[in-house]
Amino acid sequence: MSSNPILSLTTAATKYLVTTLLHPTYFPFPLALVLHAARTSLAHQHLARASSGSAAAYRSTPWPAYLAGFLIFSWGGGVTASLLLGLPPPQLYSAYPWAGYLGTHLFLTAVSPVLNLESIPARVMDTMFLPIDTLLRVISIFGALNLLTPAPASLLQPHPLLLASPIIPLILGAVASSGGGTLASALSVWSPDAEWRVRTPGWLRPGVGLRGSVDVWGGAVAAGVYQVLAGEQPFYRELRQSAFELVGVEGAKVTTVQPADARAVATLVLGALFAWRVYGVHWAPAPATKVQKEEVKEKAQ
């Protein structure tokens, strides 16, 4: 384990979420899966409710569309990452993710009105869950990157050209981080009339900017940070070698960072990017021009 306490804490938190079951008997699913399903469920409910315009319209959403939209939102990134590598996604050969995600989503759908979870402001939810969101996103990213290092006896073997590509880890990082939201917005799964249609993904629409698209490029950055620090592909080994030589370190002394430490550094980088987005979206003072426009609008009314 790293001697750096921050890296050690980050690594321990990630390991705890991945290895700890919610309950070994009644709901034997890792906390990472349950928390991801729960966070996605709450976001899906919020977006579906907001787009419906009224509680009655929200309640009239057909169950198949409601559940399918949630699954696309939850699994879009992981499924797309597998398909990009020519591999079957786990959802096609295992009932495990279906039971874990649908069970969590149905439970939260039932208890949300009772607990009045929809009354919690988005800024509070996004700020409170920032550490969890970061850890869950990184777990998804490295779940995709792990597909590039299968066991020799595994049936899930990507094409050698993809294994050697320096670009594919960055693409996988972006896809694993943002694929669910991208597909859900592109298919309009939160359409108020429950009629899906293909449209431009949210992060490609006008006015989104860097903050609005941090899910995409932030995932690529996190994957790139890991590859630069600990990647075993020839491109990244040579890049590391060149970086060390640039600062005067002899070739024999060039070493890679421990994979666990590299993952922790990538987690901290992505967490900083997500914190920047949360601050900019929810807490930063409004620009003067925006305030002036709102004042003019109020006077006109």
C-alpha cells in the first residue's frame, strides 16, 4: 500500500465499494453496484419528473419505457465499451446485473415518494454525493480498461490491434464515464410523451461548454493519467521513458507507479474535475450579464 495517506485512503475506499456486499444473504451485490444503481435511479427519476411537467404526467409514464430508460442510463457506458472491443457485455450472459439494478431501481421508485427524495435540491445532492460519484465513475472506467488485460484462459479476448492501441484506453475512459448519459439523452428517454426519438447528445448541444461535457473528456483524462503513470503499452512506456529523460533521470531508474497508486491519482484528478463542475453549476456567482438579464426580465413582468 502507498505511503501517501491520501492515495491509501482513496485505494481503500475503492476496494471497499468493490468487495463489500450490501448483504451476503438478502441482497448479495457489491456496494459499488448498488450505489451506482441507486444514484442512477434517483437521477433518472428526477429527469423524468422534470421533463413530464406534472406529477400526473410522470405517473402515467409506461413502465416498460421507464425501466428501459433507466437501464440505458445505467448500462450505456459499460455495454458500449464491451461492444467497441468486440466482446459480449455481461448483460447478455448473466442475470446478475439485471437483478441488482432492477431490484435497486424498483425499491427506490417505491420509497422515493414516501421519503420525499425529490424535494432535495440538485445542488445538495450533487455536492453531497461528489466523492461517491467520483469513486463510482472511476470503478466504471477501470472496469472498461480491465477488458484490455484479460486472463490468458479467458474467452473475452479483444483484437490484438486494440490491445496495442494508445487511443483505445482514452476512448474507453470517455465511453465508460459518459456512455449512459450520452445514449439516454440521444434517445430522449426522458421525453414527456414517452415517445423516444434520436437527437443530439446533451454534451454536443450548444452552450454546454467544458463543464457540461466533463463526463466525457474527464473520463478520457482519468484513463490517460493512469496509462501515463502505469500503462504497459509500448507507447506509454516510451512516453514515460522520454519524460524521465527530459528531467534527467537515467533509463535504468525509470519505473512505473504501482497500479493501485496510479488508479488513486486518476481518481483524485477526476474528483477535482467533478468538483470544478459542481462548483461552477451550483455554487459559483452568476455572471453579471446573466443577473442583468434576469433583472430586465423581472421588470418586464
